[in-house]
Amino acid sequence: MNDSQIIEILLVEDSLEDLELTRRALRNANLGNRIQVARDGEEALEFIFCEGAHEGRKIEDTPRLILLDLKLPKVDGLEVLARIKGDPRTRHIPVVVLTSSREQVDVVKSYQLGVNSYIVKPVNFESFTTAVQELGMYWLLLNQPPKLDQ
């Protein structure tokens, strides 16, 4: 896969409004060029593990960052997180939970499963935009991922 085909961010979000706000915030920070969207947990797992409509992908071509909502149809976000972090081929991918859930049980379970960061979506637009831009800048530009033997 050449650099222009690399997916930098997998955005797993079922809310159309939050999806568009997140994409706009990433574009405004010049981080929105290579985003794959999954609208439910099943679609996210198919993309990550190269199954179903994504069986032509190579699992080595992982996104550099996964932004994961927890409250998803078909397969919930905690199950998606468990599958990602439970597989040696994908556990190195940074996963940031970006959710409206402030429930302590969700926070604790996410960290037990290996989430890299847990962020509660801010309610107002400006705060939400700032949060998304800052996390994108950190994970895509500042964070140093491990170099994996391919």
C-alpha cells in the first residue's frame, strides 16, 4: 500500500452529527485527509480484521489511530476494543474512546481492556472541536508508535 492509501484514522461512530463534527474538526486541523468511517462495531471489526467488504485489505495496513464510540449498534465499543487489544496483530494500534458515557464502569472496563485514552465528548461545539483537534495532533504527529517487524 502506498502512502496515499494509508488510513490514518478509523472513526467508529454511529451518530451522524458527532461523525460530521469530528470530521470537520480533523479537517480544520489538516488531519482529515485519510479517514475511514465505520458506523457500527461490526463494520469496524470487518475493517480492522480485513473481513467482509474489506477482505482485500492487508491486516498489516492498520490505521494509525482508532477513535471509538462505546454505544454502537450490532457490536458495542467495548467488544470492539477487546478484539483489537486481544489480537497481537492489532494491539499496538492506539485506541481513543470518544464517547458521551461518563459511567465509571465504562471508564474502568475500557482501561482494563487496554484503551490508550478515554475522552468524554464535550457538549458544546467549540470544546468538542478543540478536543478532537488536540487528540488528533497528539496521536498522529507527536506520539511515537513502535516500529513493528513486518
